[in-house]
Amino acid sequence: MDQMVQVGLIGFGTVGTGVVKILQRNADIIARRVGRPVVLAKIADLDITTDRGVTVSPDMLTTNANDILDDPQIDIVVELIGGHEPAKRFILHALSKQKGVVTANKALLADHGEEVFEAAFQAKADLGFEASVGGGIPIIRSLTEGLAGNRLTSITGIMNGTSNYILTRMTLEGRDFSDILKEATREGYAEADPSLDIEGIDAAHKLVIMVNLAYGTPVPMSAVYTEGISNISTVDIAFAGELGFTIKLLGIAKLKDQVIEARVHPTLVPTESPIAQVNGVYNAIHLVGDAVGDIVLYGQGAGSLPTASAVVGDIIDLARNRMYGSFARVPATSFQWESRKPLVIKPMAEIESRYYLRCMVKDDPGVLSTISGILGKYGISISSVLQKGRKQGQPVPLVILTHCSSERGMQSALQDINVLPIVSEPTTLLRMEGIE
């Protein structure tokens, strides 16, 4: 093993530090797996003075990413700075020089993936992005290789650890969203600006990437209905529990008759289901294939070492390819570039689901019949009702679970319900999954 594979790292933050730790700590086993040493040659970051808790030679550090991109000795470039620019420019530069590229940049791949994927195809260069979805969970490799012989009918899962952590604590402790979010921020489980996590955008980025790989079709972010958890109330969590359900933020994709539905929103799932048992910062992704049946991948969806584990896995994969002169053996998009085709993305108004409704109503005779009449007008039938006791002069909650109905019909019914004089505030609507 007299030759070596040289790696350049752009971004020496939390995940980048984890990558350095793993490459140093497991250098021997990585060399044995690849067949030659994999050596970290250079690290670029705007801040090269802060102590990261790992020892690297000062000669390896630079503030100029071009010192990595233009170095002919560097075989693999790892991009871990995140965001759209300059990350996209760095990745395209590296691919144009036929360097292998590893990235964890889900936002870039969701928003500009087609440009990046085409650049990799044209350059016949390797592109690894296992760490972009699910942290340490090997979901990308499962989609592109392990389950490549299957027609996947659905992808459902908890794809954001921060939101799951908040919902878990709200469920277990009965405390409000805002209180838990403040504590999660102090404890480092939520970013100072948590909007990407709590509004479902991070999960939507991941879902876009998975749908692209699972179905061989480009998916614009604008086609994915996205709703976060900031309006989830402990009242609804408690009612859901009474009815045998747990609320989770889910990413959901389904393929039927060559039409895809892709959506992210808070969802009621049966409390006994595997997804409902996933708590804290953990992620879980449930895949259904026509040959393999049900597969659930579970693990830490974020964090320095779990995410770095996925990055190093890609580095090893690309290093093996280079050792044998094989590039882009597995297409970055899972399907051969010329074999991909656009599929129809079903508008949200056309999806069908079961629904949870909580109406705050006057405790008057005929309230239920009035609301059920409106639902019936739009073809929505009621599965069950939970009505709480009287509070003198105050609105009371009326909770309704429906049978499967169309989103368009439900939204039309809500407009009629919310203008009723017996309804004191906008009705809460949550969708339901995992019920036969």
C-alpha cells in the first residue's frame, strides 16, 4: 500500500471536525478497507485558529478553498460549509477537474441538484452525498444500491431530529412548544434560527433528494407541500393520545400509477406503530418495496460523529473507485442519467387522507349535526367523535376523526365551518397516516 488517496476538506465546523476525528482514529481500518491509505491532506476554513479538539498540522490549514480545488494531488474534495454559495461553485469546480466530491449539503442538492448531478455526469466524476439525508443512517446507499431491484411504493419517516425532539418532549411532559423550543436552543438541539427545522423545510429538502433517487425524476422544492410544527398544541397532542395516536412531523412520498405525492406535515400515527416509538433526536425512515416489503432504517439523524460517519463512508467508496480506475459506477441519481424521466407530482389538493379536526364550539344543541352536515356536503364521512364536557360560557373542543377524504373537499369544508357563529376560532386540521 505504497500509494495513497488524498482528501481535501472544505469546512472545519462540527461535522468537519468529526470527519477529521474518524479519519485519524480509524486510519488503519480505513486503509485496510480501501487497499491503500486515505490521507487528509488539506483543510480550508475561514477560521483556522479556533481549537476544534483535534490535532492537525498548521501546514494543512488554509483560508483559501482554491488551495484544495486546484491541487492536482488531491483526489477527493469534501464540502461541509453548507448553503448554496460558495458551496455550489466549489463543488462544480472540483467536478470539472474530475475530482471525487463528497457533500452533506441537502439544501443545495434539493434546490440545485439537477445542475450538480449533470455536472457529475458530464465530468464522469463521483459524487457522494450519504450525509445529506438521515445523518448516520445509510438511506442513500439503500436507495441507490441495496434496494435498486425494487419498485418503491412509499417513503415515510421522521427526517428531522430537532422537530422530533420538541414533539417528544411536548408529548411526554405536556409542555408548550415555545417553552420546549427555548430549552432545545439552550441545550444545542435547535439552532439559534430554528426555522428550517421547525417549519419542515429541512425535512422537505431530504424528501426531495430521496424521491429523486427512488423514482428517477427531478422534484422541485415548490412541488412539496411543507408544513411545520410551530402551531402544534399540547391540547391536540393530548387528544391524539386519548384516541390512540401520536403526533410526528413526517415526510411522506408515495408512487401510484406513475404519479407521485410528496409532502411534509405534522401527522397522527397509531401509538403502537414503529414510527410513533421514535423519540428524541432520532430519525426513522420506512420504505416499502415490491420485492423486499417493509424496511425501517433508524438512527441518529444529525450530530458531529453520526453525520461524519456517513461522510467517511462516501470517502471510502470514492477511494475504492479511484483505486480501480472506476468512476461514477453507481450513478449519483441512482438511475442512468439518460433513463430519468419527469413524473407528475400530485397537487396537494388532490391527495387523499384521513383527518383529525378540533373545532372550538359553543356547547349548544345541534352543533355536531351542523358540522357533520357540512362535512357530508363535501363527501367527508366521520369515523369517530370526542366531545368534552361543558364549561359555563366557554367554547368546548369537538374532536372529529374522518374516513379517507380529499384534501380539496376538506379545505372547502373548513372554510364553511370556520365562518359558523358557533365556532370561536379557526379549526385545527391534522392529517393521519398508517391506519388501514
